[in-house]
Amino acid sequence: MSDVMSEPRVLFVCVQNAGRSQIAEAMFNALSGGAGVARSAGTQPADEVHPHVAAALADRGFDVSRKIPHRLTDDDAEWADVVVTMGCGDACPVTGKPTEDWALPDPKLMSVSDLAQLIDEIGLRVADLLDRLGHKTATA
């Protein structure tokens, strides 16, 4: 992924679309500064974003309070230029698009400190992905 991709479209996929993929989508959309766009989806979506994830993100200035977990569709995979999977195993999409898997733990039952570390890690990975796509991250 070393070529500069003009306004890359990135799809983040996890199981419930209630934690990891929501964090990554929010951070990508903020850090890209409009130079790219992200969506997220889940293979078995939950009814809501995990409340403690939404609260932790809100503390960092990311509002996911109106987000509703979304079931992964073929249209999502077709829309994306790059797909990032996170723990969805055999149910992860096979798209023929550039795909990478981020082995990250599920935040569903994480403590506040473990969740903070996970959000930091996702932020680093999102910044690295943007860099590899040829885009500098926006400053907060």
C-alpha cells in the first residue's frame, strides 16, 4: 500500500461493530482530515455500540453516540478500497481488495485502563495506515 491513494475508502470490520471497528472508523475519519473516509461493519452486529467504548471515545472528542452497529454487506466490501479486519475470523470478508488483519482484543468486557490502551493502539495503527496510504494525519 505504498502508492498514494486519493481519498481512500477504508472499511473496518469486526464481529459486533460495537467496539474495535467503531473506534477505528471514528479515528480514521478524524485523523484523515477529510483526505479519506471510513465505514465500519460487523459480521454479527450488536444492538448498540458498547456504552463504555462510546464514553471512552467521547472523553477523547470522538462522538459515536448516534452510531448503530451495521451488518457487513457486499456493498460495503465493494465500496472499500482497503479492508481492515479485526477478529472476525472465517466470517471476515474476502474481497480481492487490499486487506489486512489487526489482531486486537474485543473491548466488550475491558477495564477502563485496558480500553484506553486499546484505543491508543488503534490510533497508532490508523495513523500508520494513513501514512502508508500517503496521507499525513490531521492534528487534534
